[in-house]
Amino acid sequence: MNGRPDSPMQDDEKRWRRRSLYALILLTPLVIAVNAYDTIHDWWVGRDRLANEIAVDDSADFGGSQWELSKFRMLPIPAGGEVPDGAMLLLAQFEVQVQQADLPKDWRDCAISLESPDGRRWSATEAVRLPRSEARSCLRTVFSEVKPGSTVQVREVFLAPRDGAESLRVTVSLQPQRPHYLRFAQPPQLMQMP
């Protein structure tokens, strides 16, 4: 600007600034792509995406155990229960033959839920107390001492909308098995309290 020619030092500095800018333009998308790959991979593996359909009265090997849905019932609302209008209690009970003893590893993040045909999910509830039973929740079973070859009963209770309750299906998800999960085709039956 002052009419003097640029010195060789200023030319080198301009050249390096320009190269740095080009490198930044090339490397920024590359870094974003690498980070996005890890995030997308974690998201894909951490979600229930691929259902293993289990026919009525059939069982499946999953997480080192043989899972069989023994009961799936719509229950009447207990007297004095504070259940919202239009809601229904559902009970899902499994007979599970444990084949491997390391349940804390094989059943990590055990989740039994209900799934509607459009993909909505309902988690188990602790709000309703059922009569005592040998059956335990999935998470309580994980931390109990179970020997290989033994059979345990796993039971969960759900609160779901009465409309469309017949179309709900029970799913079992275990973190080491994701993105695969079990979906049982058995529809719920209307029964009295067990």
C-alpha cells in the first residue's frame, strides 16, 4: 500500500497462511466425518434396530440364555389403584433357562418392554404391586446368583393404553446383543390377577 514491494519474508508468510487455510478447508470435513462415524456407530449399536421375531409358544437363544414367553396377560386394575383412565395393566412373564453364568455381563442393561406396530415403546413400571412370586424383574435377576442350567422366572408389569393393547408385543433387549433384540408374536390374553 505504501508503494514498496513485498519483502521475501512477507511472501513466505502469505504463502504459509494460504496453505494453512487450504489445509483447514480440507481437514475440517475430514475431522467431522471421523467423529460422525464414531457417533453414528455408537448410536446404531446402542439401539434396538433389528428384531428377531419369535413365534407363539417358541423360544429363542439370546444373551447366553433360552427365553420363552410363558405369560402375556392383560390384568384388571387392582382396587384402590391410581391408574389413569384409558390405561391397562399388562404382565409379561418369561421362563428363562440360563446357559451361561455371567449374567451381569451377558444381560447388561436388560430391558423388557412393550412395542406397538408403529414402533412406540412402553417400559416396565414399579407403580403397581403384584402378589408375591418367585419371578423377579429382569434387572433383579441379573444380580442374583444363578447357576448355568437353572431356570428362572422373569416378570415385568406395564401400564399401557387400553386402546390397541391387543396389538402390543413383548420385546427383550440386552446391551451386548444390540442392535438385535427379541420380539415375541404372542398377543396378550385377558385374565384375572395371578
